Amino acid sequence: MRFPLHVTTDMIGHQLRQALRGNRRYPFVLMLEPLYACNLACLGCATERHTGKLADRLPLATCLEALDDCGAPAVSICGGEPTLYPELPELVAGIIGRRRHVYLCTNGLLLDERVFGRVPPHKRLTINVHLDGMRETHDRVCAREGVFDQAVAAIADAKRRGYHILTNTTVFRETDVEEIDELCGLLAGLGVDGMLISPGYRYESVTRDLFLGREQMRRKFRRVLEISRRYRLTSTPMFLEFAAGLRDYGCSPWSTVTFTPRGWKGPCYLIGKTSTWSWDEFWTGTDWDYWESRQDALCQNCAMHSGFEASVVREARRSPRDMLRLAAWNLLG
């Protein structure tokens, strides 16, 4: 299976429970940013995500309270660099103790110091390592030499130690898609459990012209769609077809809610129009109809998986053909 059976059944069970309650909108994933400190300053990252101070991190109890409030079955711990979070072992244990799934999103540089030996492998824990290309490209995007080799070595070590490992690759304007093919081959050889490939998005605080226009995105992702037939990508085929311009979807910004050192970020992981410490104020006060419509100027070139994979699932329920295709993709992948 492309995803472990317990992950698949938990996510389906969550959707069935929400449907029985009559809920049309509900979180699939909590994007939890416990800190805005990082050991890198990547070119495509929002400035606030690598300029924070460790002292301004979220308390452990506040992180777990956010999870309880939103009820999402999966938590993506990001940031910042989450391996810098001193309470990371307790945070992971607290999430697993609530029978939720943890995706630890990291650049991989501190796994040996901060995770191995402190956060044991668990069926509900996945380590998701950021790799934006082969050596020269990844080091350039991360603005530091040597990080590609460190990340690849950490992935190999993590697999030897029994961790479930995914990778996350962002496609930028200058990304050579043939290099993505080469990267997938390398990662497959390391035995990673899946690879996520997604278009980059222009944060307001990033001034460099790194990001894809609509036609560039479609052209590059038609090639990624071909690559996906040979490798274990975790992006659904429908999402890749959407990024390639072969399908269209509304957004599901409510599917990946974001909690940061400034509180609940609205409306989505990428766009910060509002911040509040109140879950109810965030959930009931956000104009979901407006943001689903993608009419805002900030939404025009966005095709991030965080907003559209839930739309794939939502629309697939209306098409027996797409439902069968999704089931086959997961079961046979």
C-alpha cells in the first residue's frame, strides 16, 4: 500500500464520522508550527519562518490544546525547524498518545542529535525530509553548501533505524524537472516510503522571483505526472493532473488548519490575513466560501497540496471512477 493500513483506515474513519455528523468542512491535518526558529534561511521560505527566537516558541501544553480543539487526525510538525524545539520528544509522545499521526517536517540536519535516540520509531510517526533537488540545486535553495549530503545521509540512517520516511520537494521556476526524475531515482534507492512533489508558492515576504506562473506550472507538472508512474509519489494522480492543468478544483483551505507562535493563522497555511488564539473565532470567523472560490488575487497561482488534496477526496466521492482510481492508487502503490 502507498500509505500504511492504519493511516488509511484512520483517515477514512475520520471522514465517515464527520459525514454522519453532517459536517461539510473539517480539518484533515493540523499544521503545527511550534517555533519560528531555524538553522537555515532557504530562499523560498517566508522570512518569519526562519527569523524567530527559540524563547518565543509555543508551550507544549498549548500545542496539545490546539490539537484537541481542532480534532484533526494527523499533525504536521513544521515551523521553523521542529528539531530545534526542546520539547519535541514530549510533543510527539503527546500526539501519539492521542492516537493521531505525526509528520515531522525537517531539513534533516539535526536528526542525529535531536531525534535519533530521543524520539523512537513508531507506526504513527513519519519523518518528512525536505529535498528540493540534487546536490547543487538543493544547496543553492537552502543557501548553504553541504546540506544535501547531510540530508541524504540522515535519510539513510533513519531507514536503518526503522523510521517511516517521506520526502518533500518543492518545484520552483528554475527547477529542472529532469533533475526531479534523478532525485526520485536516488530516493527510491534509499528505500524512502514516499515522495511528495508540489509547486512552490510565493509568500508575501519573499522578494526573489522563484515561483511558477500558471503555464510554467502546467508544463513542469505534466512531466512530473509522467515521473509519478515510475515512483512512489504521495501526491494523488488527480492532484498532479490539477497542477498540470488537466483538471480543476476549488480549494479546501479548512482541511489544513495552521497553529503558530501567533495563534491560529487564517485563512490557510500560506496566507496569513488573521491571527487569533481562539479556535472558535478562527473556525467560525473565516469566510470559507470566499477562500474556497479562489477568487482572491493571492490564490491565482496557488496549487499547493495543502489546499487541494482534500478537494480531490471531496470531488472523488461524486465519481465512482475516481473513487476506484484512488483506491487502486493507494492499494497497489
